[in-house]
Amino acid sequence: MYKLKPRRAISSLARTNFLFSRAFPFMGAAFVSFFVHRLSAAGDEVERLDNDLMLLNAALHEMDGDQVAECREEIHLKRQIKELLYDAQDIRESWLIHLAANDTTYGGLRLGTELVEEINSIRQHRLRPMRRMIGVYRDLQLQPKQPTKANRVPSVQLNNEVLPIRQTKIDCFAKEEEALRKNLMKKTEEVDVISITGMPGIGKTTLAWKIYQNEEIKGEFPTRIWVDIPIHFSRRDLYLNIIKEYIKQGVAGYEDVRTQLSMPSVTCSVESYLHFLDAFAESGKISDDQLIDGVRACLKMSKFLLVLDDVWTDVSLSNIMLLLPKCGKVLITTCNAYVMREPHVMRLRFRNDEESWELLQREVFGRLGVCPETLRSAGRAIAQNCGGLPLAIAAVGARLGVASSAAAAAAEYLNEQWWKKVSENVMVHVTDHDQRRIFTSTELKYTALTQQLQDCFLYLGVFPQDYEIPASTVTRLWIAERLIQDNRSATPEEAAEQTLSDLVNRNLVIAGKIYPNGEIKTCRLHKFMYAFCKYKAAELEFYHEIKSSGGGAIDGLISLAPYHRRLCINSHLPEFLSTARKERHVRSLLCLNEEDKAVLHPKHISTIHKSFKWLKIFECKVAKFTKFPTMLYNLMNLRYISLSCDNLDVIPETISSLCYLETLVVHTESASVKVKANIWRMSKLRHLVTKAAIFLAMKGEGEAGKDLHTLTRFAPVSCTKDVFTRAPNLKRLGIRGNLADLSDADSLKKLERLENLKMVNEPAREIQLDPYRFPPTIKWLTLSGTYLKWASMSTLGKIESLEILKLKNNAFLGESWSSRAEDGFGRLRFLLIRTTDLVSWEASDDCFPSLEHLVLNDCENLQQIPSTPPRNLYKLDVDETVSEAVAEFAGKINQARAESNE
């Protein structure tokens, strides 16, 4: 939901009165005063409306944060709140656009008076009753509740039944099982904690159960306790469950535990005694200290193995471990990489295609080698489309299973056409029961997330399936959509990056490419996580999909409703625009399917501002514009623009009027582009991104620029002291063109917060570049086509903060390079050298003390590299262009590092 801040609508009544008197000299003073007072009143009402919206947002987030299962009345109330928020936001944005347009016509004045009446109406007839309803809801929440299935501590099962997933036929963890067994058998003086982590459904519980049931483990650990951890567990719950499981096993020492708990001696069955223990604990007759003593009494009797299955949070877990006796081991399964940071963390991988096919055969036929030849091709495709997820393979295998089917049913399931149909869309053909089984674990993890993480996770579903999502794109979209809450301790970009990292560490999102500094470059959703996002987003009406159903028909357009704020156009964008109505409620237009690369002509472009007047997000990089769509200036509400235009030459001046624009991304094949827009009037602009060299066409007047975060890529002639003085907080800067044209080499020193600098010299030729004039804050430097001498590398080494250095396209030339410790590079962690005539590179063993990763590409003349690698180097990547000796040396280094890490 949007988080709106109160703001004064107009600066002062006196100034407004003066302006309108000048604008309408033919009107009487009393008449002008009347309208000015009405306009000022509208501004005051908007401010009061802002405060009401903040209260509603807070109430909605409070309800979303309530982890107890929702009732029908609560779902209805949340829906009403959201609809009211949308309507109120529409009124507020009408006012903001009215102000931005500076409409001083009679119609504009009349709009101000109408806004006052509209705001008064919504506050009186809808906001006030809603606040009363929320008050009633809160009162009900404060009343004591009986434990429900959602929040009751799970009782221990006594009939030796286990979760279905533990009994799966899947047997694909031989290597992992052996590694875990060895770790558990090692003798340690302290409590050893081993963590199994990975995505939901990847087999963590299955592997842990195999270890738990292993005969050798049973012999080593006389006391074995398995506890399923609910998402919102307390230490008291955990202690009680450990004790109950211990009692259930009927091992010696039971009387010691009873004594520690000060419980009376009763004669009854174990099951009855456990119920008695529950009642005794719930009555408050057992203190936390007594429970702790009871746990110690249970576990100190003999060597123990404690399995904590599906731990989701690290809250208090470390403290709990300190209370355990030192005569045992703890095995944890978790999706959350934050839970434990112990030396022994096993990250389960996805199964490869061959392993997946073997698993599917075992699931369907019970063994290998009996699958009919006619089904193998489709079967392999089905296995591959499960994405290496064992639980998904088990679910699909159950759908195809024939082991216990009647002959007629078996014939149906063994039909080649049926298997091919399943292979085309595995998720569609998973039964409702199995789909719930797959989604249940994810649903639980999703519910435990904060509202911000929930929204950002679901938002990833707007991208196509299996799409490699650029982290920079999705984080900027999150910010523009106001999914990232304000954070005083971090910039919006830092908060968004941390959110993505959190989702990856919770194994809900898969990290793809990684930058040398460890930050995420791309990410993606597993097929079944993607299916969950689609399912949940549809349930919450988080976004609405528009797609082609074949034959030119467009699905989703007819069902478009006022509460659909985000539209995902998956295909046939021109046809959609041709048929689009005026959709006042739409705020985001997202066209991200790269398979649908349409060309938008003027007749299509003209409908955008007419149909979507209130648009905030315009993500349309997959479509091609013939020229920059100047009509976008009519969309005063825009915060985010991303589009493609191959032959772009100008970004027009009219874009300057987009006073709320934060991100402008232009994909183009042009080498340069002239920006006529006055970016110094665009007070919200944070990212101006294109690979073309940007020429600022005018200096322009204005006070904006202090919030600029990213400028890529500027032409050297535009890199002036005036520009960088106006944008002192830049963190990322790209420069493309003839670097000799840098008019003021000292201008870069104005950028005292710059961390990432990329300089592309075109045409590539020798230049004079003085690294002493770089800002001392640079952590990442990329040079391309600069033709510098290797002797000058030592000057780059004097940039003390430098951690990543990329040298491309003959950035440095010369047949020999000799590195010395005094050259610097004390913090350099990553070095890339691509395309150079270097033949011999020598370095003393104390050079590059922090270097971890070295990459040598397109270095066909290179014959020698330092014989003693830097002490922290763990990876040396070379391509086929290097000499055989260098490639062999690199192989030895990588092998040695791999062996040392085992």
C-alpha cells in the first residue's frame, strides 16, 4: 500500500491571493478572495486527508501483521479499507496534479471548490464509520482467545505416524546423508549445531528424517528427540515439546524430569500423562526455570540428538542452545539462512535433470528401467519442468503414478499424449491436494514475513516465468510502487537491496548473477514459487494480468475492476492499447514479456495518456517506440518510466514538467542522446539511466539534483563542476565518450559520496588520466579503452577505498607489468583484465593482500602470471585465450583452494 506523507498544499494564503489577483484583474477583490479561500481550504482538507490515510494504512498493516488465521469478517474489513484507501488516494492525487498543472482557469478554481466538498464527503460518510469499525475490531482482538489450530503448540504424536513428506520414495540424498552422518559422528566438546537449509520442498525434512532413522545414528545417540517447530514458537513451547517427546519415548530418568517439574505422581497411560502435563503447564504451575531444568534432566542422561524441524526465526534460538548439556548434537532444518551461522551449514541444491528423471521414475514406477520407451521423452521434459525440486517431482509423480492403479486407469496414465500434455504445463496438472501440499509450506513462510517482504515477494510475479530479473529494475520498481517503507538509517535503494537479500536468504527467491562485491545482480523465482506468487496475488488482487487467449482476443480486459491498480500486459500490447478504455484507477502499466516485442506507432502512443491519466509506473522496455513519446508529459503523476527507442536522439524538454518522476530508464542503440529536459527542475529524480552518452543541452535553472543517485552515462563535456556541485550525492556515475574532453578533471572531486565509477573512452586511444583526481570514496572502478601504461597502475593503487577494479578493452597496454607491495591496492578484492597485449605479469607474494577473485579474459599473449598467488585468492578464472601454462596454473590454484575448503 502507498505510504503518504502530510504536506502543505500551498505555501501561503497571501501569496496565493496576490497571484490570482494578477491572473484575473477583471474580477472583484471579494470574488477572487472567495476562490482563493476555497482553494486554500482544499489544501487544508488534503492535509487532513493525508493524516487519515496514514492512520488507515497503519491499521491495515497491523491487521496484515496479525498471524492468526483470518476470519471472513476480517477479510471483508480489509477489503473495505483497501477500497477506501484507493478512493481517497484518487482524490488526493487529483489535487496534486491540479497543483502541478498550475491551472488558474475558472475551471481550475471550480475544481478546488469541488475537491473540498468531495473530501468532506468521504471523511464524513466513509472515513469516520471505518475508524469506528476498526476500533471495534481492535477491541475484539484484545479479548482472550481459545487456542486455535493456527496458534496452538503442536502436540506430540504417539502412534509413530510421521509427516507424509518423511515417507517419500525419494532417495536422492546419498552424498548429503553421508556428509551429515560423518559430521554428527565427530566428537566435540561443545554442543555442535548443524543446519540444513534450502528452498521449501527441496527435501530438508526428508534428509533430516533419514538421518534420524539411520541405524548408526541410533546407536550413537541413545536419546533422539524430534520437534516440529511452529512458525511463532516460544522458548517455553520448545522446552515443553522436548520434555513431552522424551516422556513419550519412555526412556530411563523419567522420574527425574517429573521431580524437576514438581508434578504429582500419577498412574495412567503415557498419552493421558502428556495431556495432564499440557494442562499443568497451561495453568501456570510450571515456571520457565523448571522447564529448563526439565530439559536438562532429559538430555543429560545420555548422548542426545535433538532435531528441530522447520525453524523459521533465529529469535532466542542462540540463547536456547546455551542451555543444552554438552553431550549431544543439534540438527536444524530451515529455509532461513539467518537462523544459524555455524560452521556446519548444508545448503541443499536443486537436483539436476538426470537426477530429476531418476526420481520421477521411482515415484511413478517404483524403480528404474521400466518406463516405456514411448514415454521417456515426455517424462524427461516433465522432470526438467519440475525445476529440480524433489517435492514437486513427488507431487507430479503421484499424479502419473500407476503402481496401484487399476488396469484401465493405468492405460490412461501411460498414454503418450497425456504425458506430453502434462509436460507442457506441470503446475496445471498437479492435483488440488498436491498443489496445497506444495503451497502449504510456502504459505506458512509467507505469512511470517513482514508486510514489506510479503508485498515485494508477490511483486516478483509481474515478471515472466523463468525470467532473470535485474536487481536494479525490481528494486527501483519497489521504491516507485511505495512497497519500501521509509527508513531513516538507509537510502531507499539500500533498503530495497536489503529486502531482496532478505528474500534470497529466506530461500524464497533464487539469486542469479552476483556482482564482485557480493551484491545480487539478477534473481529469479523457481517455477513453483512463481506459481505461488500468481496464486496469492490473484487472491489478494495485488495485480491484474492482461494476456492474449489466441485469435487476437485479449483476456482480462473485461474483468478489469476499480481495485485493479497494477496491470501486467503479457502480450499484444498494441491491441490492448487500441481497445483500452479510460481507466482512472490504473496506476501501474507493466509490460515485461520480452517475447512480445511490439512496435508502438503514434496511434497507439496517443491512447496511453488518454486512457491512463493517473499512471505512476510505466515499465515498457520490451516494446519499441519510434521516437521518445512526448505525450508522457501529460501524465503528471509518473514516478517511473522505462522504455526502448532504438534511434533516440532527444529527450524532450516537456519531460521537465514531471515533478514526481524518480526513475527514467531509456534503452537505445544510439551512441549519444541530447537531454533537453531540465533535470534541475525535477526535484524527485534519482536515476537517469541509458547506455548512450548524455549531452545536457541546457544548464537550466532550478534547485533539484541533490537526490540524484545514478547518472549513466554522461558525455565527458557534460561532466562539469557545475553539474557535480548540483548533484553532490551521486553514488553511481558512468561516463562515455572522448575522455580527453573532460573539461575539468577536478570536477569529479565534488562527488564525495561516489562509490561506482565507469569510464568508457570512445574512440579507444591513449589518454592522460590522473587517478589522484578521483573521489577517495570510490569502491568500484571500471576503465575501458583508455590505453594507459602498466606503470601507472600504482597510481590507481593509491585509491584506498578501491575494492573492485575492471580493466576492459585495452584499458592498459604494454607487454610487461611488475607489481610491488608499495603500489597499494590494500583493499582490492576483485580484479578483471579483459583484452590486453600483456605477455608477462610478475608480482611479489605480498602484493594484493585482500584479492579474492582474479579474472583474465581475452589475454591471448599472456604467458606468465605471478607464481605465488595472493594469500587470500580463492578463485582464478581464465578463458581459452590464455597460454596452456597459465591455464594449468589456474587449475592448480582453484583445485588447491577447493580442497582446503572441504
